[in-house]
Amino acid sequence: MTAAKTAPKKTAVPAGAKKPADRQTAKDDVAPEVRVFNWRGTDYEVDTDRIDDLEFIEKLEQNLFASALTMMLGQEQYVTFKEQVKEAEGRVSMLTTKTFLEEYMEFAGRGN
């Protein structure tokens, strides 16, 4: 003999509850996070989603550091960065640029 099947109890939905949206990922509800990265005394506002952007990663892999920095910082902050690190001879060291990128990636990855 089998037990009679009963329908699951329906619970009342609270008034004003948000209705689920089909095909919506968790990331759809999250606004981009802009964080302040202070590097050598200068604040840079950077969207931390940039390090999760395939085009940004491709630029880094292709050693297109200037393009990657411009994409990450925006044109205005990119100019600020170059002015900040420009050496007496007027050049911007690739080593300094690489250090900036590495330190930012560490900063953005640790969730501060």
C-alpha cells in the first residue's frame, strides 16, 4: 500500500517581495565597484571589474601595457600616472609601470 501524496504547502509571499527575473545572473544585480588605489601618494579610482575583463587580460598578455593602463584608469588618470612616474629625463620606466600594475592587481584581488 502506498501513502497518499500531498501537495507541498504554499507559503505566502510577503507584500513588496521582489519577483525573480528569468535569465538574470547574480552579477546583474551588482554595480561595478570603484575603489581608490593609493600608489605612492596619488589616489586612482579604478573599477575593480577591469581585472576580470578579457580584453584587459589580453592586452596584458600581449605586453600592451599602455593600452591596458588606459583601459583600467581612463585617459585622464592615465595622464596623471605618467606625470607621477616620469623620470628627470622625461621617460616613463617600464619597470615602474609593471610595478604599478602588479601592485594594483594585488590590491584589487584581495578585496579591500
